[in-house]
Amino acid sequence: MRLFGRKDQELFALFRESARMVIRGGDILRTVVNDYTDLDVKMAKLTAMEHEGDRMIQELVRRLNTSFILPFDREDAFQLVQKLATTLDYITGIIDRMILYKAGQPDERVKEMVEVLYEALQLQEQAFHLLDRIEHNKKEILQCCQEIGRLEKKQDLLYRNGMAYLFEHHENDPLAIIKWREIYENIETAQDYVEDVGELISNICIKYS
């Protein structure tokens, strides 16, 4: 039995597609760090996709503002929208800084950080696909959110180790430290927003199941 009505299903479909849009951004990011060529072309694709995502977010906000009855708390819904949009912004920012700073070929530390972020994005999308049947899918949703939390802790460790490596191996190249530190920070911040979404979804599960 579904907890929400037909109009709510349209809203959930928009949430699912927004989460999928963030995954598409993650796909482009993975391509960049593993194939450091044609960066301008890849950035143009990501920028076009980001604009499409912005339009989708605007439609979500419009629906939320005009819905008399929401499937869950309005504040929770707006936070989910905002955090999805911000995650995509940070993913764009990672690639943008690589191009702007001419940072060079990403090393294995950056690749591992991006893979951890991408895994969390996949779990986030999975949770959104399950959200319209909270009572039936509660256990699986919470498992996704718990795994997102675990990955955030892993990312924190990778970030600290990466920063230590930068200062150890680039002590005579402060510009390299500055460039890669910002890239590391964007990856970690994107991960933080995914964790925030996981926590919000967990709270929604507790409220409505």
C-alpha cells in the first residue's frame, strides 16, 4: 500500500530525476579524473546538464510552493531540494577548478575520493527511488543512509591523508598545495551534502513509518 497519493507520486518522480541528475554529474566527474583529456568538452556537457538540473529544481520548488498537502514536511522537502542542487554545484566546482587552475592529471588519491563520492551518490539515488513506499522500504532506505554515513567517514580520512601527502610531497610548490587543496575540499563538501541528504531521508523514514 502506498502512503501517498497520485499527485505526490509526481513529486517523487521529480525528486528521483533530480537525484539521477546528480549521478550524471558524478559520471562526468569520474570520466574527467580517469581520462584527463577534452576537459572543455566535458565541462560544457556538465554545465548544460547543470542548467537542466536547475530547471528541474525550480519545478520542484514550484510544486512544493503550490501543493496544499505535501507528502512530508515542507521544510524537509525544501532542504532535500537545496542539498541536491548544492551537491551538483560542488561537483561542477571540482571540474571547474581542475580546468581553471590547470592542476594536472589527478592522482590515485583524487580518484579514490571521487569513487567514494560516486558510491554515495548511487546510494542517495537508490534511497530516493524507495522513498515513495516508506513503510514497505524502510529497512532498505535506512541501510542506504547508514552506508552513506560510513562513506562520509571514509572520505574524511581520505581527505586528511590527501592533505598530509600534499604538504609532504609539495612543500616546495605552494601553488600545487593551494590548487589541490581546493579540489579536495570540494570533493569532501559534496560528500557532506550527500550525508546531509541521507540524514534527512532517515528522519523522514522515522516520521512516516
